[in-house]
Amino acid sequence: MTYKTYGCLMMLGDTPIQTVIDDLKTKKANNELIKVLKKLRDEVKHKTKLKHIMTSLNAHELMNHKPTSVKSYQDCQFLFDYLNEEKKKRLAENNCPSSQVLKIFNDPIHGHIQLHPACQMIVDTPEFQRLRDIKQLGTVYFVYPGAAHNRFEHSLGVCHLAEQFVKSLHETQPELGITDVDQLCVQIAGLCVNLGHGPFSRVYFNHFLPAIHEKTTFYRKPSAAMFRHLLKKNNLETKLAAYGIKGQDIDFIIEQIEGPKHATGSTGMSIFSRAYHMMSSKAKKWPYKGRPKEKAYLYEIVVNRRNGIDVYKWDYMARDCHHLGIKNNFDASRYMKFARVIEMEGEIQICTRDKEISNLYNMFYTRYTVDKYAYSHKVACGIEIMIVDALKKANEHIRFKGENGEEHTIYECHNDMVALSQLTDYVLTMITSDNDEEPTDHGDFEKRKSDLEESRDIIQRIYKRDLYTLCYETQPMIPNNLQAGNSSQPVTEVKIEEVMYQKISEPHFKKEILTILQQSIKEKKVDESIDEDRVNRMIEEINTKKEIIVKKINLDFGMKEENPVERLKVYSKHNLNSARHLKKEEASIILGPTKFNEILVRVYSKDKDAKKCRILYEAARATITVKKESIKFSFIKWIQKYIPACPLFWLIPVGVCLLAVWLYPK
């Protein structure tokens, strides 16, 4: 069946078969064609819609149908022409472009990309076009001049890879029953997964919002909210219905973007949690409404919450590496060719060939490398801090009109999609060009003027390359081994800052730093002196102006301490429909790391003064330490490594307890 015919059936699937037969009679179609359609209608019995005989509406089936068949291809073409005319009428009624007219983009990563008209309608909206003004890598552009690409082209790339992947699964395993609507929904989800990003990509949601209110954390849910807003504002629900996408399909698209309300994976679980997860996974209620459990694998294409192997990651890795000048060793097209959908442990999931494990380690190692040397570059992170400080100062004074004309601060925009759709990287220009001489109704005018002036000063420092200075950086360490001073509390960035402020205020430390600074001046042989009063003044300035900024950098393979590759099931060429777990040691004894997450702690100073930076360096070195593993922690790690997370194992101690109670009831 041609793409043209598939497109017709996607749109006309709810048309009664009898209506088609009656129309063809009116148009004086061949009697054999009418008889075949009547026979197909009788075979499906109570299922009276055109979509129920979709698989039979192709020339081969029609011309080989028994006992009655169509005699010539021209008669089949008569049916196809009729369906095309009906499709055009339906599209015209909704002012939709024909699905035969595909937009083609020339992409530097994937070559020529074809975009379905339904996707093109979404692209041609202000809410989607705003992605042109949001840098894909945010502040990394200030370090890597080639990283000038935006969320717009990344979204097109994800859409293209989603289409390629879902079509590959359909062609390899037609028995899965992946429909045209399924394929289009996956494409749209890939296209819209970036819709909710704020200024400088991750800076707004991951750093600015928590800086205003610590518990405010978002990632992909704003994209789902923006997609709903986009459909409503541009009246696209009716137009998408002309392409076969209706209520349940809209739910399916949104679920792919934002995931279930309660995560189904076991990322970050302890061995006890994993055991419970295994015991209860079969009894869990299916968390989605858009598609049944039999099509669970469709939720693993755009954003894979099982193991992180998805088209979203493939595109940003290929695109970012291209623009950064870093080599990408992962071959996404090869992975698609080896992917198969297999049922294992009661779950239908995407699996790959056992020999492809090395390709996947290449993918996750490339992600780690780009994260370490680009996304988490020390200068880029310093500029992130400066942008957050600038936005915090301007937050109350730069307003955006939201729904019903209500004005919102920069922070409040995340809850109003009308306001968020106006918020892009251009916000820095808005701050620097704002005329604070005009009267305002938003609070005290003098405070507004002062705050905006401070915000502009920070932004000008960025443009003049007068950046916050990195004073200290730890070696990579296991997160649980981080310790700040003698505190037993969780080591947060705020906690480290508190400990450092306490440290520099200690009289003993002041004496030590005075000696260090005097020795440094002596070694440099410069005509300069420093005394105790000057050290006290510098420390007082550091405390008063809150010049210490601590930033924790988390680096992993995407699933904290877990190895995501071990969460992927594999099959062998000898049995294509049976999958199993594959440990890293089975693939290679030298392949991949033994630890899968690490952290770095960086200490920045707002002041570039070398002596202040030396004070912070010594304070950080004295307070940020690596904790030695206790015997208890080592034993737990041994249990995690050598004791299987099996429900039966945990029944043993329970059974022993019950036996003791039975033998000794008193």
C-alpha cells in the first residue's frame, strides 16, 4: 500500500464501509470491486468502519481475494482515487494542507528531512517559532562560538529520528500493528518535547526557578503544558482530527512528553526498593490512557524512562558534538536496525542485539564526555550563575502579560503559558534596554531602579568577560563521599557555603591566611604589603556581599549510580523473540566504567581580586573533604553487588522470624 493510500485511511478510518460502497455504486465502479468490498464488510461482521478492513485495501489483496477478486489494477486505482478525493474534501473543510505535500528541510545532521503537514502546522505557530530564540546549549555558546544552534532545529531533528525509529519497528515487525496514527503521534511528540524550555535552555528551569523557590523543579512538564496551549490558541485540535488524531491520541502525545504521574522505572532504587518493585510490577496499574499496555514500547521512542536510550538523546548528542567539534562515536541508525520489540517479565519493551552493547557504551560515554567538557565547562557554569543572579535582581521588575491580561514576573511565567511563550534568551536585552526612568506600578520605584542597575551591571560583566572567578575545584568523587567540615547533615551547596563563611571568620584561619598571603607576596617579589587589618577587611567584604558561590556538578550516564545499559534487554540471533538481561562483564571485562556517577564541587568568587580568591581557595580546601567509607557502608555495597534483588531472597529472613515465633510462641 502506498503512503498516499495510508494517508487516506488514516483520515477516513471512521467512514462506514457501506457509505463507501454506496458512493462507488453511484460513481459506477466495477461490479467485482463492489463485490469484494461487500465480502470484506461481511468478514469483519459488527466492525463496520473503513479502518477495520484497512489491511486489505491494497492492490495485491484486492486482486487475490477469494472467492471474488478485482480483475485489473485500474479497478483498484478507481477505489484509491475515490479515497484520495474524499480525503481532499475533508482536509479542505478544515483548511488543512494535503498530506501529499511534504515540507523538506535541509538539516546539517540528518540531511533532507521530510515533515508531515500535521507537524508543519505545529511548526508554523508563534509558540513553536520562539524556540529559534533559545540556544540549545545555553551559556555554552559563550565558551564554544560554534554552539550557536537553537532548540528549533533540535526539535526538527528529534521529530525526524522518531519517524525513522517507529517506521523501522513497523517494517521489521509488522505484527506489532503500529498504525499510521501511532507513527504520526510519535513524530509530533518528538517535535514538541522541547516546547517548554525557558531562557538559555536548562538555566531557567534547573537553576533560576529553584533559586527563587527551592522546591520549584520542572523539566518536561512545561512542554506538555505549552503543547496544550499551542493546540488551544491556534485551534489545531480540529485540524489534527482531519489527519486522524483525536482525543485519545492527544493524550498519547502528551504522555510521551511528560511521562506518567508516578515513575514506573527503578532509577536510584535501593536493593530493598528494587525487590519490592519486582514483586509488585505485575500488579501495577497501567499508568497511561493514550495507548494500552500492549503498545508500551511506543513510550520508549521519544523519551525512554526505562534506560535513557531514545531519539531525544540521539539528536542532541549528534547535533551538539557537530557544533562543538567533539567526535560522536554512536551510530543511531545501526541501533534502529537491531531494535526489536519483545515481551519480558510481563512488559513489552524495545530490546537490541547482544553484540550492540559496545555501541551503547559509546553513546553513554559520549554523553558523559560532552557533559563534562561542554555542558559543565567551568566558564559556562560561572556564566550560568551570573545570569541567574541577573534574573533574580530583575525578576520583580520585568513583567510579561499572561492569560486574561494579567502581568507576571519572570519567575511566575512558568505557570502561565501565554507569558512563557514570550520569555526567551532575549530577556537579557529586555533588562539592559528597559527604561527605568518611567514610573511603574510595581513596587517602590527606587528599589526597581537599584535592582535593575545591579542586574545590568552583571550582564555587562558577562559581555565584557569580567566573569565570576573559579577559585577551587575538587577532584571527581562518589556523591556519598562528599563532606563539608564536620557536619553530618546532607551536603548541599548552601551548606558548603555556610561552612565556608564560618571557616573564614575563625581567628585561627585568619592568622593562617595572613601567613599564606605574606609568603605569596614574598615569592612573587612584588613591592606590596599585607597586614591583619587588610585581611579582616577582605573577609568582611566577602561576608557582607555574599561573594562565595558553591556549585555541585553531577556527572553520570543518565541514571545516577545505575548502569543504564544493564537495564536494557538483549536478544541473540538464534532467538529473535526471547530477551534477557546482559551484565557488563558478559560483554567485555574491560568495557565501560565500574562507577556510573560522580560529582565535582566548584567554588566561585564574585570578585576577581586574587587575594580574595586565595582566601576562598584555602577555605574550600580546609572544609570540602572526601569522607572515608564506613564498615557499614562497605557492607551495604557488598550486599548490593553480590546479593540478587530477588523477592525470594527477602523471604528467607521473614521465614526465619515466623519460624521462631511458631517454635517459641511465648
